[in-house]
Amino acid sequence: MNSLHLVLGDQLSEVISSLEGYNSEQGVILMCEVLEEVTYVKHHKKKIAFIFSAMRHFAEELKQRGYKIAYTKIEDPNNAGTFKGEVERLLENHNINKIIVTHPGEYRLLNDIKNWEAYFGMPVEIRPDTRFLCSTEEFANWVEGRKNLRMEHFYRSMRKKYSILLEDNKPVGGQWNYDAENRKPPKNRLQIPLPYIRPVDAITQTVLEIVAEKFGDHFGDLQPFYFAVTRDHALDALQNFIEQRLHYFGDYQDAMIEDEPWMYHSHLSFYLNNGLLLPLECVRAAEESYIKGLAPLNAVEGFIRQVIGWREYIRGIYWLKMPEYQEQNFLNAHRQLPDFYWTKNTKMNCVQQCISETEKNSYSHHIQRLMITGNLALLLGVNPKYVSEWFLSVYADAYEWVELPNVLGMASFADGGYLASKPYAAGGSYINKMSNYCGNCSYKVSQKNGHDACPFNFLYWDFFDRNRDALKSNYRIGMIYSTFDKMPEGKKQAIRNDSKRFYKDIDSGKIV
């Protein structure tokens, strides 16, 4: 049987299931850069370049190992522009009687592939993505019968399944979770190491030129380009994190410092999410660092929880709840995304910092995403569809399976508490505690009302005020409403007036 093995741009691993049993005498591997996948949302220029360069490097490595590769580049004048069109074009020139693909990371694409069998008149085998540590079936079984889903319980089951940081089937150190130790505010003069940077080679340089020509109107800076684009270099990036950043990752994983976008974070999600790294090898590397006494337990456990806890849990939620999940809007948020999310033209220094860094790097760390850009969109009442589109567009590690639940369940509380037990809303005091942004801001974080007040202060209370009917029964935020109810009526009205003024200023195009 002659088979077509389709490898997608986020499946750049030689152990991907679509390549299992591949025989170069009876099969051909198809990889293609298609316009539809980079324009259904207008992805960040650097994200496009990263994906295309990593794909081209991966294809070259497969060729060197004797794989038969059919590769379509974005600049090919005969490029059909879609995966379906490229498969159809290949079938015209090859005697193929079966299509094999690994389960994609987006429901949209999976739905399309499921129709190929009837369209092409041949079997289409969709294999599980075995790079993940928890299959979609296993996650569905874990969910069954549970009244409340909480990541912590799932995380512990994954620790046990893979025997990670365990002694006699109990957690090393006596605790499962050291998150309470991982919220230190930033200190002055932290010696933050440089991020992992690779020089640009000939393949990447060609891709950069093509992206500049074809996608110049997309958001974001193309240069400088520093991503690893091969597995060997991604492994170097992993080692770099283990040796230079992991030790302080736990302490400062929630901290934000002006003009320090990388902090002590791993920056490995780029490579985990496109296949250049595998989750278990990253986890074992961190665990080994603890065993050797090179990194503290709070840092190692915190990193491992992100990889086998949140990452796997979020994916499970996505495939369990799609396609209905993408329509969730529990708070009936309806506002447009403010223009400054694209232009960075705002007087709020924390927001300006995060969006500027996102524009430059196609990256910001998880607290910047959740508690600055995500938090502000939540407080403003931005429609979660627009928030999701922005997050998917601007971050090089964003694929829908990981982006959508994080935005809808965490940042926007659009699922009404299915993923998170309360909205992740915060005022200026939190931002001031966890960052040094407020010192250089046009607004005063200590001021609660008026034109000079930090907008997060009055927007925080306005959010809870206008969403009271939806949130009043949430046991985790009863104290917030108790505090609001004790405020003098004049203060409540000032909150409402300041918020209305702020919305009006945004809608009129005024710089806020």
C-alpha cells in the first residue's frame, strides 16, 4: 500500500505518530507551508518565520535520514494555499491509496481532515498525538464522574503515573505544590541571564526575507530573530534553561520587570508546542537538576507543574469541550479590543511594556499575559472571541488547543468557572506588588479615582459591580462584594463615573 504521511507545522518530531511504520519505498511525506494557516488570523511575522524555518530544517533532516519528502514552500507559485489543496495536488502525481496524519491541534483542521476520506475516496487514518503524556481518551475518563474539575488533582495523578518527584509514591519534600513560595516580587539588581539565542543561518535568512515580502502588514517585528529552529538547538535551549535560569524560576515566575521580557522563564513552549522538544524529556531534565542539588524544589516542581499539569490539562479541556467551548461568553462581554493592543499607544506603562515586548519578541511570560493584557481585557468587558484572536495571533507558542482554554477559561472567565474557580481580576496594587511598572507610569497606582488614578483601580470594582448578577453566588469572591457594599455611595458612583469616562475615551480614540 502506497501511503501519504502528512506532517503539520507543529508536529516537527521524528517520533510523531504519522511517521510510525513509514517505508520510503511505499510512502511519501508531505509538508507544506500554506497561506490559509498563517492568515485565518494574521499571525505575528516572527511566529510565521519561526514555523516555516523550523519546518524547512526538519524536512532537510528527514531527507538526510532517507525519508522521501514532498515539500511545498509558501512562495511556490503552484501552492494551493490549503492542506486539502496540497494533498490533492500531490495525489495527482503519486499512486497513493492511503493518507496518514497525526491528530492536529485545532478542531477546525481536524473537522476538515475528517471529510477527506469521502472527498479523496481513500482511507484517512488519524493517529493519536502520542507526544502528549495524557491522551484525550484518558483525560475524558479522568473527568467522568467528577463534579468539579481542578488541575491540581489532575497534576497529582500525572506525577504518580510517570513517577515524577516521588519517594515511596509520596511527593518529595512532603508537598505536592510549592506555588506559595513562587510569588516573590522582583528585587532590585536581579542578575537575569540573557535568553538563548541562535545565529541566523541561510535557511532562516531566506525565510525572513520571504515573510518580510509576503506578510509585511502583519503585526510584530521580524528582527532580531533568535529562535532555535532544529531539534539539536532546541535541546541546547533546554540545557541553557536548566543551567542558567531554573534555579530562580520558582521564586520569580510571577515577577515583572520593565524592559526584562524573559526573566527566569524557560522559553521552551516554542519548542514543546511545535515538536522540537518532548515534554517528558524536559521534565526529567528538571528533575535531574533537583536530584543533583543544582536547583531548589520549589523551582523544579513549579516548572514540572506547568509542563505535566497545566499544559496537559488545558489540552484535555480543549478536546473535551470543543466545539461548543469556543462560543462561551458567560459574562456577556461585548466590547471591541482596544486599538492599543495592536499599536501599544497607551499611557498605562504596564500595558505598554507587555504589548511592546510582544510586538518585538512574539512572546511575553504567563503573568504578563494573564494579569496585564488578559486582566485588562476582562475588566473592560472585551468579547472573548476578540481576546482569543489576539492571543492566537501574536504569540509564537500559541496554537488553539493551548491558547483558547487559557483565554476563555482563565483570562476571560468566559466558561463561567469550568476551568478556573474565580475570575483572574486584579487592580493596580497587584501589578505594583509584582512589578516595577508603576514607577514610570503616567497614572498613579496609589490613586483610586479621578483622571490621574490607575485605570486598573476603578475598572476592577466596576467589573464586579456590573457583573454582580453573574458572579454573586461564587463563594470565592464573597469578600469582594462585602467590601464593595461597605463603600460610601459617593465612592461607588465615582468608580462608575471614572469607568464610563474611560470607556468613552477608548471609543473616541483618545490615548488612555
